[in-house]
Amino acid sequence: QVQLVESGGALVQPGGSLRLSCAASGFTFSIYWMSWYRQAPGKERDMVATISNTGITTNYADSVKGRFTISRDNAKNTMYLQMNDLKPEDTAAYYCKLRMRGNDYWGQGTQVTVSS
């Protein structure tokens, strides 16, 4: 079965950096686009970044452009989100998402807290 496991979340000061990972299993990772989403308390879950199956095409939410970088290693069945210049408004639970055959699959999330 599909399994998505996020890791790398932490408490970090404003201006700091983190790298999140999403380890995937149970499906052919290399043929699917993948996404990162985030959800802050009391808010909707929003798309942060998307990456094509080859990693060539990426898209970002305006709020993270120039600060976050999405990438993937198909040999390791893993997707990453490099987050630089973190701001308090980046505080949220971060989730990886797979859309496969019309169904959405989510990981359990990893918490990122940006605070001094």
C-alpha cells in the first residue's frame, strides 16, 4: 500500500533553514508528480510546491518562491523540500501528497515552527 513518511521538521529561528524529506513506498515513485502542502492552525491546507516525475518541472506558491526548493531522488524514492530564510508565517504542519488514479494520498505530516 502507498506510504508517505515526512521527516525533518523542527523549531527554527527566523532566517534559518530546514530540509524536509518525504520517503515514499508502495507505488512506482518515479512516474508520479509529487507535492508539498502545509497547514497552519485554523487555516486550510495549501500547496507549497510541486515537482514532475522527472524533477525537471517545478511550481511554487508565491509565498515561498525564491526561498524554498523542491527536489526528488527517484533512486531513493524520496522527495525533499529545502527551506531557506524561514519566516514565522512558514509555521505549519508540512505534508507530502501523491495523486494517483484520481485518489490523493497524504503522509502524517511534520511540524515546522519558526520562532525566536
